[in-house]
Amino acid sequence: MADDISARPRARDPFLDNARGILIALVVVGHTLESFSVIEGVLGGTLYKAIYSFHMAAFVIISGYLSRSYRNEPRQVKRLLTAMLVPYVIFQMVHEAGKALLLGQDFELQLFMPAWTMWFLLALLLWRLLTPVLRQLRHPLLFAVAVSVIAPLDPNLDSTLTLGRLVGMLPFFVLGLVCTPQVLERIRSFRHRWVGALVLLA
């Protein structure tokens, strides 16, 4: 009976699903503002900066929280490769093919230099693989902050394997990783939510 219960898929959390939906919508809004060059104006620029001041960090925190059960088990690694690595390779090929067909550039598949928003997919893949190691540390959040502060001092740190963003956003991923359902429940049940709205507005 216990095996049957543990084998059941975990119920999806509407709170996290709604949060991710809002954040994905903000990604679209942010890129739309950038595409139409309205960020040079006061209103467009303020909205753009407001969105980008928190939305990716929040998305990475949620990704870290949802990675808490990852243990590099064969089943998990297989799912990781099929759900992240394969789409990453496909969309990298599509991106390069688009540049070749539309811009007349030579086709050159860049698997180690993610194109546009593909950086997040690659970073999430690498974060997931690092999860078991991070969970073994005594103070993983302190370690992640130290890495994010020290690593950019290396002048050779670039977009290869999206390392710059990977280490820069690592503390947010670890913050979600060390968060517990009890902490999430306290946040969810916080009565004075207007305080959060004021902080966000500020």
C-alpha cells in the first residue's frame, strides 16, 4: 500500500502554476516592449525595468523549488535529457536555420552558445544536474552567493554554456531548493499581502 501511495504522481500546485503562468506572460510582455522599441520612453522603460527587476529571479526560485526531489536517478536523468536537452538542440538548430534562410548567414550550429532565450533551458539543465551536490553542502545558499559574487571577477567568463547567467542566478535557484513546503504555505497564508504589492511597486 505504501508503494502504491509513493508511486502516485504528485498533485500539481495551482499556486505555483499560476505564478509560473504570470511570469511567462511577463516574459512575453517584456520581449514585446523590446521588439517595438518602446522602452526608450518613460512609461515603456519603467514598465520594462520593473518586469526585468524580478521576473526571471522569481522564475528561477520556482524552478529551484520544483527541483527539490531531483537525485540524478536514471529515470530522472532520462527525463531531463528528453525534456530539456533534446528541445534545446532542436531550437538551437531552428534558430541557426532561421538566420541562414532569412539573413543569408552561414549555418553554424552553436550548441555551447545558447541563442536568445535558450540560455534558461540550458541553465536549468545544468542546475538540475548540480542539485544533488548542492543539497550535500552544509550552507548551500551561502556557497551560491559566494560563487555568484566571485565568478564574475574572471575576465574570461562569457556566454559559453551560459555560465555568466548560470552563476549569477544560482543563488535564486538554491533559494528555491532550500525552501520547504511549510515556508511556501506561510507565504501563501500571509494576510498582509498589500505589503508585497508596495514593495513591488517601490
